[in-house]
Amino acid sequence: MSHESTDTWGGDRQGSVRQGSDGQSGDTLVTLEGITKSFGAVQSLRGVDLRLGPGEVLGLVGDNGAGKSTLMKVLSGAIRHDAGSITVGGKQVRFHSPADARAEHIGIVYQDLALCDTLDVASNLFLGREPRTGPFVDRAEMHRRAAEMLSTLHVRVRSTYQEIGELSGGQRQAVAIARAVSFQPKVLILDEPTAALAVAEVRQVLRMIREVAEQGVGVILITHRLQDLFEVCDRITVMYEGRSVDDAAIADLDIETLVAMITRSNTTTEEAA
Amino acid sequence: MTTQVASPRQQRDLAAQPSLWERVNKATVAMLGVTVALFIGFGVASPNFLTFGNMSNLATQVAITLIVAIAMTFVITTGQIDLSVGSTVAFVAAMTAELLQLGLDSSLVIVVGLLAGLFWGSVNGWLSAYQNIPPFIVTLAAMSIIRGFALLWTEGFSVPIDRRLFVAKIGEAEFLGFSALAWIALGTAVIGGILLSRMRFGRYVNGIGAQEESVRRAGVNTRRIKMITLMLTGLAAGAAGILTAARLGSGSANSAEGFELTVIAAVVLGGTNLFGGRGTIVGTVIGALITGMIANGLTLMGVSPFLTPIVTGLVLIAAIWINLRGRSLAQLVSHLTKRPT
């Protein structure tokens, strides 16, 4: 794997850089190699390889306990891995905290979204970095910028003054993604963004994921909804019992082969046949 | 699927501030109605109620409660509680009188009194925010300990303050027909209002009450903010202690018994959510006015003054009942006594 192409970090994030199925074009945002992680006697990750390019939507699938969430916590700096290497933009990194990962422009939206129900949409988007004039929060500016952010991503809320608690599940998810995108990540990790959403809301969130990717952001999507993978992903990586076992372009797959890859049922027999 | 970006006009609509009616806390509006009703009711029942003299008197009576209630609004909005404020008032009142008797200068005594309040608030804040003991438990214990120190120091006696001293004069000073106490309370309310709704600190106080983990993940030191809110009630109780001593012309370890209940009733009546996440300073002012007005009105109607604590207790129950908004009392108890994370 070559990492000479440092120019991918030069700031040109225009245009949709839909990656081909081979993924060998050299434009790699993140490479994980041989990642392992143990919690006491339990070996949660036993050697995971993963690769993500700019503008690519990568589906990370696997059964419960396969290690998807653990792997994403490693990549977002929430936990430290034991062995293996993380390469971001051609340079080897080691994350000691979520702040380290954020400094490398890796963003994550957890399932619980990290929003505050009683604060309005704009306050949530700017939580912890509210624009100020002197010692006071500049609310007009905050709401203006929030409206701009939401319009760019086509997030539909009635007003930036709406409280998060009043929004639907899909709208909350959209606000959480918009917040993550506003940190201008190069890699965005989404943990089950469509779980428990109504059908129309799922479509809106998936469209948003596509739009974020079109800005050149590499997106890693963890999901149990296999139909979502076929709708937005370019490529999938399959995990099984702490290992990455398969990596395939979505175009080469159908839902049955994907299910077989996840459950590891009769893949060997199929291949042999 | 359209990919057009919304026009600047649509963006402006999105960021347009909703009407005043949509923005206000509905519970506060309801209580404003109750205030008006009480005004009219007492005004009819007692001809002396709606006089300027009595209004000025009411403002003075409400002032000390209000000063502490403003700070308590921050504590309750973060989802915490402070039961020790009454004891801190008594401690600082007794301390003020004792130090003045020792011959210390008034200005020095005021500074020491405020610092003593701040100190007790810091102890509460550190134990609950950094040692993860529920603030309900910490401040319940502090309530007993702080008053205990005051009793030990004064041996239960009321300590007189020389009327010629500056501290005593604060208790009698008037400006534009209203007492100095009322003006100090008004100033506290204005500062509290700005802090809660116009500054980052206030955003985080509300956010912590709603989902502390979300605020923490946004990079805010939530423990520090929770500790600061308890320091604010300590400081406010310190100020209230000095003013109590100034007004009564003496300091007693037995003053301000049950004061925490009046303060909490005022905050909760105003519409601040006992579960946290939603605080209102305007509401607290209204809540303090209601509790003060009930006491004042009943006295004017010639009812026994010993009825006041009973009515205050009933008002507190009613306020909490309204404030639960569909949740059970058991949930409130478990919320207040749970270990902070």
C-alpha cells in the first residue's frame, strides 16, 4: 500500500470522488492494519484491516459482538488499541483521547447522538463553541450560522429555535450528523444512524450521508439494515469474531451473499462449488 | 431529489426568532396568572394590601428569599439540589454578629461573611461534583453540620449588633422608597438572568440538566460547572446571612429554619424543572413573589403568623405536584438521590 499521495490532504475536497471497486487508486484517507484489542481475557479485536478513501461510503457489517463498535472506538480515540497500525493521510498515528482523533479530522456520531433535549437546535449545533460577542453568546449569529449549516445539508426542521426534544428521531439524527460535519471531518463514523427511524426518515438520513460523501468526506457506516448498505455504500468490510474477513465492492454483491458473508454460513462450500 | 441549496430568504426564515408566546416557559405564564389573582384577591380582602407602603414592605420581605432563590435556580437547573442554604444563612448571620462584637470593621465582616458562604458552597460542590455523592445527601448532611457549628459558636444565644454600625445601617437603608435589600435582590435577579440566558455558562447549566454526558462530550468541564452552581448558592446564602443579621439587628444560629423549603418552593413555583434542564429567572422572581405575598397577605388579614409555615409547606407540595408534569414522585426521589456519573 502506498502512502506517497500526501496531496489528498491538500484541501481539494470538491467533487464526488466515487471510488472504484478496486480501491487501489492510492487515494487513501485511513488505513488500519492488524488492529488488536483485548479487554482482560476477552480478545475483542484479533487483527482488523480496513481502508477508506475520500468521498467513499464504507459499510462496516458483522453480527453482534463481531467488534464493529470496538473498532470504531479505536478509530475515534475513545479506546486505545493494543497492536497494529493506524495510518491517517499517509502518517502513522496513535490516539490517546477523542481529542487526538478530532485533531486528525475524524468525527463520530454515536447511537445516543450526544444532544441536549431542552436546548434548541442552534445551541446543540454549537454546544461548547458558541459564537460570542464579549462575554455574551451571540444568539443571532449562532442561529444564522445554524440555519446556513442545516440548509447546506438539506436538514428539514421548522426553526433553529426548536428544542431537540420536539424533533422526530430522523431530525435528531440529522442534527447530530450536521453537528459532526460542522467540525469539517475528513472521516465521519456513523453508528447505526437509521436504527429505529421511520421509512421516510431513513431515506432522508441516507441522502444526507450521500451528500456528505460528495463533499469528499470518507464515511464509515455501521448498520444492521442491509438494504441501507445497498443504497448508499460503495464498499463493505465484513467483520467476524474480531477479524475483518471480507472486503468487497457493493456492486459485486447481492443480499444473500452479504448475509452469508456476515454469518459465515456455507461461504466455503459455495466457494468450493 | 432536489439538490438546490435553500435561498438566503429560506435560511432567514429558519433562523427567525419565534414569537414571544412560543418562547416563554408556559409554567411561568401560569404562575404569573396566579400572582395576578393573588394580588386581586388580597387587594379585595385587605384594603392595606395594595398600598405603596405594603408593596415596598413586600419587596423587602421577599428580597432575602429571592437572592438565594436566584442561585438555587442554577443548582436545580443542573438537576441538583441544595438543602443547606438555611443553615448557611444562620451560620453567616451568627458569624457576622460575633465578628462585629469582637470589634472587626463592617467592611471586613461583609467580606468574611461572603467568603464563609462561598466556602460552604465549595465543600458541597466538591463533594457532590468531584466525589460523586448525590447533592441531596451532601447538602442534607451539610445542613446539620453548618447549623451545628453556628450553635456551638453562639451557644444558642442571639448576638446583638450595634445599631450604629454600617452593617446594621444596610438593613434600614432606603432608596426611592424601597429598601436596600430589595435593590440588592433586584440586582441579583438581573445578573442571574443574564448569566442563565445570555452566557455560555447558562447554556451548559441547562444542557447538564438535560443530558450531562452530551455536554461533557462537547468538551465542557461539567463537574466544574456543577461545583460552581453550588458555590453560587453558598455565596448567595452568605449574602443573605449578612442581610438577615443587618435587618434583625442581631445574629442567631436559630434563624432561617426551613428557609431552604421557601427557596426551593419559589424556584419550583416559577417553572424551573425539578428534574433539571429548564431554568427560568423570571419565573423564580414570580415564585418568590408568590411565597412572599401569601405570608404578607395572610398577616394583613389578621391570620395567625404561625399559619405561615403550614401554608408554605402546602404551597411547596402543590408546586412540586404541578412541576412533576406526569412523572411520579418516586422518579423525583430517585433522580435527587442518584449518584452523579
